[in-house]
Amino acid sequence: MFVCQLLVTKLQMSLDTVSVFWDSMIPHVMWERQSYRRWQHWQTRRDSTVGLGMDHVKHTGACHCGAVRFEVWNSPDLLVFDCDCSICTKKQNRHFIVPKNQFTLLQGWDHLTTYTFNTHAAKHTFCRICGVQSFYTPRSNPDGYGVAPHCLDTGTVRSVTVEKFCGKKWEESMQNHQTIKGMSKT
């Protein structure tokens, strides 16, 4: 639009002058186009990470055999829950919670299988080849994922804070916990 306004103003000049002016504007127009493309790319990237703090990083991870791979956007400082419900105790399941839009399964959908029990709200997904659960859909946050920090690739985690969660008294613990439900919201 800026270039068009300048051209309208310059049209009052002779054709030779306009030709010289236009030739001098081509690099400027090309720069504006490249700048706009960079802005569009940034907007797309920003829109895909709405709700993410500036301190979020992309973590990648996998199951043991590598058939299932994922990426997740979260802080480099992880808040990990150590639940003592029956299944988390058996699996030694420690996890951090993220909204669904911050998690992407990169490969291995066909290698996943799911186990449910009791209320069937939690979806315990694991690799059918190696048996590792690298993520799952928790009962507390069906609109998010619980990700196992020990399945993340090295290099993006700065610190891990572990918080005990009494899964043996799940309903009571959920009422008393002020923030866990909101962890899967964007």
C-alpha cells in the first residue's frame, strides 16, 4: 500500500522519471515482501503456541525402542507429579501435565495400545513393542497429557520438582489441589 501511494504521487512526473523511480523501489519492495513473509511465519508460530510462556521449550522424547516419538512444549523447569494410586505405583509413573495443543505425536500411532480400568477416564497408552508408557491421558486432565520426564531426550530439562499426589484418595486429593485441573488448559 505504501508503494502504491508513492506511485500515485510520482505519476505526476514524466514517464522517464517514473521508470527510474520504480527501478529504485524494486529492492525496497522485495525487502518488504521478505519482511512480511518473516512476520507471517512468526505469526503462525506464535498462534500455534498461544498460551505458552516465553520460557517454554520444545522437548522431544520417545519410548525405549523409539517406535513412538513425540514433542511437547513446556517449561524447562518441570513440575512432576508422583502419584501413589494403584497403577502409578506399579508403573512408577511420574509425569508432568500439558494441554493437548502442546503435545504432538510424531510417529508410532500404530504401535500404541491403551489400558483402562475402574472409571476408564484415564487412558494408559504404551508402546506395544517395548511396553514403555511415555505419555498418557490422565483422569485428572482428560483434555491434556501426562508426559513421563524420563522419556524425554536429553538437553532441554533444566530442573525437575517432584510433588507427591495421593492417588489412593483421588477424589479428596483433586478437591484439595488448587492447580492440577488448570494445567491442561491453554
